[in-house]
Amino acid sequence: MKGFVQLALDWLDPKPPSLPQDELHNATPVLPLSEVMTAAHFEHPRANRSIHLGDSSVAYCLKRGKRSTIGMSVGPDGLDVRAPRWVSVGAVEAVLLEKAEWIVRKLQEMQERQQQMQSTIIQWRDGAVLPFLGADVVLRFDASHGFSNRGAALRMVNDMHTGMAQQVLHVSVAQTASQPQIRDAVQAWLMQQAKDNFTQRLNQFAPSLGVRWKKLSLSNANTRWGTASADGSIRLNWRLIHFKQDIIDYVVVHELSHLRVMNHSPLFWDTVRTVVPDYAQRRAQLRDELLPRWA
């Protein structure tokens, strides 16, 4: 059975060569089944099979295809299983039972993460808080001021209750503005900040890598932070502006490095390392940190 089992231990993206998946899996302490499994029900929205793993009921999505191994991954929807056409359902479920601890642990972790993400939905109102370059910014509405920089201005003020300084983004919208109007005004300002920031960092790091970039575009992708094309075009997700500068710098260097190595081979990661020696730590922060959800 083990000869044709292949696990996807991280559904987000592939690990660099220095962090192989089997080492990550083996580094996780293996607890008794009774300690990691609690009675729960996990249901994939496109589930076509279900199984009991310990005390947990798991409805999963099984897909057949031209492949030689059984693969499984846990994502926002739940458990996805891929299997060759010639493998029986009994054989597939034997693998699931064998990997029950890992599956339920990952499903629980994903469920907790989804709950945390739900709590990060921005309430578009006066006094709302959102991150900008890793620090909290408070929104204040000021319809009497047009502001020259995309209809908003960032200022440092002292909180009258705590006496501590805080960043306040004064936005040129009325107190009666609708949530979409507020969101659009804030997004326009953030996108301008992102473009200015990314341009400056691309210009700073390109010479260190011996490359030239030609065009910067902002993206709004849900699953990619950036892309690079052989013609020197760079696309970066404007939502990166929520992160601290060192995380943004990692993504910028990552995409610039693709102008030298258009893959994720060891040579690529060695190229990234020349400018960002601690790229693995920054990459982990990028993967794990929760950003506000734009409702």
C-alpha cells in the first residue's frame, strides 16, 4: 500500500529544496490517535465519499485520473483525494485510515484558520483598523478635505485616551458613505502606496541581482503574491502592502530572481539567498500570517 501513497503535506505551495515535505512531516510529534482526534464532522462542498476516522466523520472529494499514486491534500474546502482509476475504494480508504491522525489534525487546523480568517473581515466604518506595512492604521472620515494623495492622508496622532501615538488614515468620505464607497476610497490609497513602495524596492534590489525589470503591474489575485515574465514584466499583489517591509522585500526579490532563473530549482533559491539570506523565515511568515478580508 505504501508504495503508491503520496501525501500533499502543505496545500499552500511547494517548499524550497531546503525544506522537503517528508522532513517537515517527520518533524511533527506523533501523538496517540485518542489525543489528536475529537468528535467532529468535516464536509467537503463537493464530497462524493465519506469515512469515519476515529471519532471524526469526514466527507471528502475523491477524483479519479491518469496517475500512479494515491494523493491527498487538505485545503479550505476540506479533504481532497486523488487516485488512479484502477485502485479500489477499499484500497483508498485503507490509506485514509492509515493516515487518519494527519488528516484529522490538518482538518482541525484548517477549520481553526478559517474561523480566524472570518474574524478578520473589515467592517468599513469610521474607526475601523487595518494593517499597513505591518502596523495598525485607524480609519477616520473627513469629507471636508479632498487630500491630494488619492483622497486620503496618513498622519501620526496621539490617542486622547491612552496618550500613545497611533497612525490615522484620514479618508475623504462622508460619515454617511456606504461601505463600498469607503472600501473603494481606502483601496485606491493603498494601491498607490503599494505601487510607490514596490517600484522603490524593485529599483533597490535589481542591481544586486544583476537584472533589469521593465514594467510593474498590480494584481488582485487570491492565490499568488507575484509573477515574473522573461520580458522583465513584474506583477505584484497590492495586498502585500499590509505586510511588514521585510516580507514585501522577500516577494520582490523572489520575483526579480525569476528574471535570472525561471523555475524553483536549487539555483533559484541560491539566487534569492544572495539578497535575502533568511528567505525561509520570511516565506513562512508570508504563508502563515492572516491578512484582513475585504468584504
